[in-house]
Amino acid sequence: MQKPLMVPILILLAAFSGIAFAAASVGKAAPDFMLTDLGGKPVKLADFKGKHVILEWHNPNCPFVMKHYDSGNIPGLQNKYDAIDTVWLSINSTHPGHQDYMNGEQLKRYLAEKKASPDAYLVDADGTVGMEYAARTTPHMYVISPAGVLVYAGAIDDKRSTSLEDVKTARNYLVAALEESKAGKAVLIATTPPYGCSVKYR
């Protein structure tokens, strides 16, 4: 009597399988998205085709993020690559109901205080883009090639700590991947396990 239910169930399973297949995957085209920046301006990933794009999942209240901002590591990298055909997009997927949530004015003050200069700071309050990219931690870093292919996903470096001093001796996976891609080479280490605080989704 219940056999007719199998068809819709199979259809649902196929649909979910398709959604999973569309998610971000290294070596494949990076999923396009559109988010608003702190000024309310829509920013679309596709607008930056032809340039390298760095995606950085961000939460100012995470001690691992503090490490890379208080040491000047991430602000320094943003400044270094800003003028050489590279776009840096910081993305905040913290849900508005979470205690770590900061509004636009608070985030603007934070960026100014840390002397941070991403090309855009994007709000992903419902977590749609974060989940599409399987962003798990703050920070969680991604590099997208000028052709729109995701060439790196993972940790910023190999020092899984909150110590500012560790930044000096860390092997920076993000920089290595970006420089290799800019040189037209295959990225030697294309994926690493990210470290940091969990992304504060809904």
C-alpha cells in the first residue's frame, strides 16, 4: 500500500543530491553569490571575474580572528594584495540573534580600529553563502582564480593557536596558494582543515 510513496521520496533525495553537488568544491567553479556590504550596496562575486578573489569568513569576537587582526597579519595581507589584481572579501555569517553579532556601524568602527581594508565586508546574516561554501570556522579562507575556479579552501596557516607570536613562524597556506595561482602554477596544497571558532549560524 505504501509503494507509491517511494517515487516522491526518490525525487526528494535526487533534489538534495543536486544541492550538495552545487556546493563549493576545490577545482570546480566557485558558486556565484550576491551579498550587501556595510553600506547596503549589493556585491556580486561574478563582478570580479578576471581577478583573484580571497574570501575570508570573519567574526571579530573570535580569539583566532583576534590573533590575525591584532598581530596585523590579515590587515597587512589586505594592504599588500589590494593593488595587484586581487579582491579581498570578508564575509560575516553570524546570525543576528547570536551574542557575537555586530551591526554595520560597529563593524565599521572595528575595521577602522584594526586598520583593515577588505575590498568589501559582506553581511551573510542568514548563512546562505557560508553554508554553500561549507565555511566552518572563523577564519576560513578561500582563493578563487581569475577564471572563477576555487583553487584553495582551508586554514590561513599551520599554527592552530590564538598566540600572536605564532604568526611570525607560521606557514601561510593562503599566501602560498595565492602566489602559486598568480604564477600560473597548480596550487600545491589546495585544501587544509580550517581552524578557529565555529561560524555562528542560525
